[in-house]
Amino acid sequence: MPDFENYIQQNKEHFDSKEVDPNIWKNIEQKIKPKARKWQKIVWLVACLSLIFSGVLAYMIKEKKIVLKESGPRLLAETPANKAYEKTLWLKSQQIQSTPVSNEYKNQLQLLLDQVHYLDKLYASTFEYLQNASHTDDMAKSQLEYYQAKSELLDKVLFEIEKINNNEKEFNINSEKSTLVY
Amino acid sequence: MEKTSTFLNNYQHIAEAVSRVRKNDQMAMRFLYTSFAKSMLNLSFRITNDLTLSEDIIQEAFLKSFKEIGHLKDPSKYGTWLKRIVANQSISYVRKTMKFEVIDEELVVKIEDVHWYKKLDFAQIEEAILSLPNGCRQVLTLYLLDGFKHKEIASMLNTSESNAKSQYSYAKKLLRTKLKSHKYA
């Protein structure tokens, strides 16, 4: 009998036949997601309000420049999630740059593009502050929030471009078109 | 594949992951989960014989371990600590239905071939183990497959060490009887 016991013990792995359902980790992940700290919520609330304010201001003064530079906050960690966000943002940017828009409607888009600018700048300064203060965890959270906010803004830009172009199609407007400088 | 396996089994990495989990690092949590989920699920299943219940149990056990990881003195012992959490939670679910059978002292199994078990599939042996009655099955699997000592098993099952040993011996005989029966032979 000891031989039989040894045989089972030496082949333990063959008795782990049940496979793990991927949903178990998904459930765990949902429960361990860190909740944003109060001060972070305030920072992002202020950021959102500022974006709206700058948007309204830009609309009021009818700023005409349409130049948006990629501020490129650095990638904190090359995690699969971060890489996926980077790729998504890059694809959206490419889509925006490759879609022609009538010059006369670019002012409408500028409001949103200014918000993207502002978000990039705000994130860059927040990132610098957190880096100097060695708040690695907070940097990761801020980075995620930044990705989400930027992704939403780029979606809005794409939505507006589509709306403008659809309207043009409907009314057969043949105006001069060019792509956005992004 | 080999690299991953070496990595997962490396205690230094487990210890490192534990210290990162203490700082609420989700990637480290994922690493620990990936390293131990399968063995914990199977440990629990052998106790409960109910896969859905065992899935719930390991989910709760991992959450509990992440929450209470500060209590773990030696980070490299995370696996042993987690195993105890899973075993205890699994036992708590089946305790009500678990009873130790009266041991049949007359149960004698004739040995004809010393290596008789090598003719069997592992799946057949596993099936026979899972068909053992509640009580002696848990004792057998906790000792033979999950590496607990009789003293620890006795403590987890609220019984004496001598009863744990007797139940283990009885489970082995029953297992052998089942495996030698026409169903598996």
C-alpha cells in the first residue's frame, strides 16, 4: 500500500483535473478595484469643470486655430491594459487625422480639440507632481483616469466629424475639405 | 512555457508579489491568483464534491487573503496559508453533512499484483477518490494530495488525531476495494 500512496503523491498534478473558470478572476477583480481617493475625485472634477469652462470660452471668442500637439505623457508601466489604451488612443488619433472635414466647420471641432490639449497639459503636470512625490500608486490611477477621459474626448471629436460629414452629404454641400492637424 | 512554470514556482517571486499586494498592487494579486487558483479549486472540490460551491469558496478565499495579507508573517508561505483558508472554508460548508463512518475492521483487500494500480488511469483513481464517503474522503485527500499532517486535519475537522489516522487507513482500504472492483479493473 505505501507504493500506491507514493504513486499518488508523486503524480499529484494528475488529480487537479478541474479547470478554473475565467469569470472567477473577473469577479475578484471587480471587488479589488481601488476606489478613487477623495482628493483625486476633486482634482478630476476641477479638471472637468475647467474643460467645460475653456470650451465655452473658446466658443465665445471663436478661436480659429486648429493645431493640436500630442503632449505624450509617458507610459508609467507597460502593462497589457496600458498598452491597450495607448493603442486605442493612437487608432482614434489616426482616424481623426485621416478623415477630411470642411474648413468652415473646423471651428466647431476646435472646442473639443482644445479640451484634449488642456487634458494633456493637466495630466502632464499632475504626473510630474506625483512623480516628484513618489506616489507610484496614484500615478497609475491618474494614468488610467487620463486614458479614459482622453478616449471619451476623442470619441466626441469623431462623433462630431461624422455628424458634420453626414449633414453635408444630406444637403449636398460641396465645400473645400482638409484633414485636421492633430 | 518552462520559463513561466519556473517563475510561478519561485518563492522569491511569491514573496515579492505578497509585498506588492500589501501595497494594493492589482497585478501582484493577479499573479498570486494565477499561481494558486487551480490547485486551490481542486483542493476545495475534493472536499465539497461541488464545483460551483468550490468556485465561490476560492473566490472568497482569495479576497480574504488579499484583505488579511498583512497578518502573514512569512510572505513566501502565502501558498500554505491560502491552502489552509481554502480547506477551512470548504470544510465549513460540508461540516453539517460530514460524518465519520464506523470503520469496518473486517475490510480486507487481497494483494495479488504489487503494481496493480499502474494499470489504472489517473482519471479512474480520481473518480474513485471522489466517490469515497464524506468524512474519510476529506481526510484522505487532505493528507495524501494536499500535504496536511494528521494533527492539522484532526484540528480542522474537529476530531482526534487517532480518528483522523483511522479514517485515513479506512479510506485507503475503501479506495482500493473500489479500484479493484469490476468497474475499474
